[in-house]
Amino acid sequence: MVKDLTEGNVAGLLLAFAMPLFVANALQAVYNLVDMVVVGQVIGGPGMSAVSIGGDILHILTFLAMGFSAAGQVLISQFVGAGEMDKVRKMIGTMFTLLLGIALFLSVVCYFIRFSILDILNTPVESYRFTMDYTVTCIVGLVFIYGYNIVSAILRGMGDSRRPFYFIAIAAILNMVLDVFFVGFLGLEVFGAALATVIGQAVSFIVSLIYLYRRKEAFGFDFKLSSFRIDRTMIGPLLSLGIPMAIQSAAISISKIVLTAWINAEGVIFSALSGIYNKTGMMMGIVSNSFTTAGSSMVGQNIGAGKYDRVPKILRVVIAIGLSIAAAASLLVLLFPELLCEMFTSDREVLAKASLLTFPIILNFFGAATRSGAFSIINGSGNSKMNLLIALIDGMISRVGLAALFGFALHMGCKGFWYGDALAGFMPMVIGGLFYLSGKWKTKRN
């Protein structure tokens, strides 16, 4: 189950590792898009607004899963590179207990404050009921999202990107079929879309867990109750790297929630447009996340093995691929802007203002492309301080600050909020570039 990423052609290894991640993330993006497409075509603007707001809430609730699973993946890849398989086993047990406990806690707390959450976000009256249905259903399924992230981090840290693809493919196909059935045929509206998502995530997690259990000898984790205890030697490195990564994810999510609240105050039409902007950004994000994950694992293993000369080659390939895809996607948006928006909805009021999104979407594409190289070197090196710095600058200061500058000070309204969000996406490139030039990434953290 362990893939050596320290030997062989860098470009070939990176593409072979990243492509299953890319397809898996693409499938995940597709089944997230299906929620909005099906709801947008059946219900219209209020339904799209509900899926957009509910999706933002769900994203912020998963910041700990994103942060700690990414940290666990980096640590596992470094342990694999150094040949320390006993530490891999201890990290697996620690991750399972910590993250599943957090998921249960968040689900309970958020259920009791669900009305306050929607009120803080200025949820439009027209979509309030739909948004509540979507939010509560996804809160109940939070444990499955956390569980899938744990299993994926374990496998990817060991250099296996194919199995996570299979697991998410199951979720994607099931979600798409159930979306059409629940919303289109049973008339369950937005609740049906959320239910389809949760069922898909639950089945994906259960199947992935069964896979790990049946191959427990291959990676030394026996699944006994005692093996799930939080190991004191592992919790320190996991928290040290995971907290900054989680703060980074949370800061970006919180800043987007702030922007969502500002946009929602402009009405349900702009709230629906915000959903289109976020979903198209997510589509390019799958490219960035795929090559970030692949690049981080490769960088982590090579740093663990002391092969520093391979790291610059990894980063060059990651950045070149990201920019090429961003350029191609931007060309499609410029040539066929109407098709992009009509894919989501036939609501004429929403489509009439869709041109506001064109250039913010393109900027967002290139920002995502440059982030993959920055996060590959920062995450792969396990540098928690750099993650915290990006969390503060990218997540809060630049994103909220630029959005307020363009939206309020320059009186650009919602268009200004989207420009501010897109431009903030280039900050990781600046910080990551300086970190790379400093040479401090060559120091092993654990």
C-alpha cells in the first residue's frame, strides 16, 4: 500500500499520483454542482441561494477535517519516506479518534444554534426554509465527511491516490442519481438534494473503512479498540501542524462567510449569483487541490528521505500544469459565458446579471493555479508557522480587506466583493515564493 515517490521521473510520478486525485475531486465537484443544477432548474433562484448558503456553512464546519487530515497526510508521508512505519500506525489511531470526536461535537452544537447561523448570514426570506433544510441535513452527515477525509489522508500519505478516487466515485454517482430521484421525481426540494449528498458521503466512508479493515496487515493497523487511543507522541506533531492548517482553512471559510453575508443583504438574485461564482471557483479548486495534495506528498517524502534536489522539479511541474489548465478554462469562460450560467439555472433575473461574474471568475482561476505550488512546498515541509501566516493574510486580512475596499469604498457592490475574493487568492503564491527562496523548507519538522 506504500508508493515510493522519491525515485523516478518527477513529472511522470506527479501526474500518475495527481490524476486519480483530479478525477476524484472532479467527481466530488460534479456531485456538488448537481445539487445546485437540479435545484436551480426545478426551484429557481431561492433554491440556488439555499444550496449556496448551506454549502458555505458546511464548508466552514469541515475546516478541522481539512486541516488535520492534510497535516496527517504530510506527517504520514514523511514517516513513510523515513521508513518509520510504527509512527504511521500510531498516527492513524490518533487521527480517527480526534477527528470523529470533533465531528460529533460540531454536529450537536450546530444543530442547537442553527437559527442563529442563518440569521447571521442574512439569509434571504425567500430561501430561508430551503436553507434550513439543507443545513440541518448536512450537519447530521458531518461525521461521514470527516471519516472520508481521514481514510483519504492515510492512503494519500502512503502514496496511494487510486483508492480515494474509487471511494469518491461511489459517492458521486450515488449522489447524482439520488439528486434527480429525490428532487425531480419525489419533489423533496432542497431537502432531497442535501439527503442525496449525505447518503453518498455515508456510503463512501463505509466502503473505504471496510477496505482499510480488510487490508489492515498491509499498513500495520489492527483496528483493535486499544489502537484508537490518542498517542502522546503523535498528538503533538499533529496539533502543531494541524492547528495552523485548520486555522488557514477556517480563516478562508470565515472570510467567505463574511462576503456571503454582505452579498445576501443585496437580495436573493445576488445570493444565487454568488453560488455560481463559488461553484465555478470550486471547479478550478479541484485542479489546485489535486496537484497540491500530490505535490505535498511528493515533497514530504523527498524531504523525509533527504532528497532536496527533487523538490524544485516537483514545484515547477505543479505550477506549469496549474497555469495551463487555468488559461484553457479562462478561454472557455470568455468564449461561452452564457452557457456557464445557463448550466445552473434558467431564471431570467439571475441570467440578466451574470456578466458581472466573468472577470472575477477568471482571476479566481489563476489564483487557484498559483496556490498549488505554494502549498506544495509549505505543506510538504510541515512548516506550521507559514500556514498560520497564510491563514491570517490570505484568509482574513487580504480577502475581507480587499472585498471591503472594492465593494464599499469604491462602491462596486457585489462585483467588488467578488474581485476582492479573487485577488486575495494570489497571496499564498507571494508567501510561498518567499519561503521557498529562503531555503528553510529543507529543515525536517518531525
